[in-house]
Amino acid sequence: MNINPVCNDGNCAATQSFKGYEPKVNVVGKVDDYVQSMLDTYNAQLEGQANLYKRNINVAQKDKALFVNSGAVTSKIDLKKLNHASDFYKGIVDNLKANSEVGTKGLEKAFSRIV
């Protein structure tokens, strides 16, 4: 989204533009109330981690499975097997770490992080 500056008396540069903030955590499709509440709770931490790894996080839900993608590796978090709320956060961060290692360590070693 580009926002053009307001020009007063023609005193504005045509090259100036301001870009709105694009979130790093994107929800694809619909998620249930539990997942939305967890994303709201951990939003600041997840945005910070995504900025550190310079990646966007895509989250999608099908039944009781949450799919997280931030690159080549997609991970699945089984919502029925979560013991603590921090496991939700840890699963997403593990996906970020795995995708950041694909280029240097290879796909197999990066994939072993989340399995």
C-alpha cells in the first residue's frame, strides 16, 4: 500500500512515498478461536523472530492441524497434542530456524529440526 504525501502549494517531491507496514505473520484461510487467540498472544514475539530471520510466516489450519510455512520447509503442529501454550510458539519458531538453515546446512538437516 503506497500513501502519497499531501502537497502544500506544490512543495512536495514526486519521488516521496510512504509504505504501510506489512505484517510478518499471515493467516491463510480461516483459523479457529484458539489459534487466533494464540496468534494474538504471541504476535509481538513472532513478529520479532520473523524480523530476525528476515522471513514471513504463513499459518493455515485444517481441522486440528496447524500448518506453518516460512520458506521451503512446512511444519505441522498437532493442536490436540499441545501440552503448553509455549509449544505453539516453539513450533512456529522451529519452522523459522529450519528454513533459515536450508541454504547452509541443506534440506535434510533443516528438516530434521522439526521432525
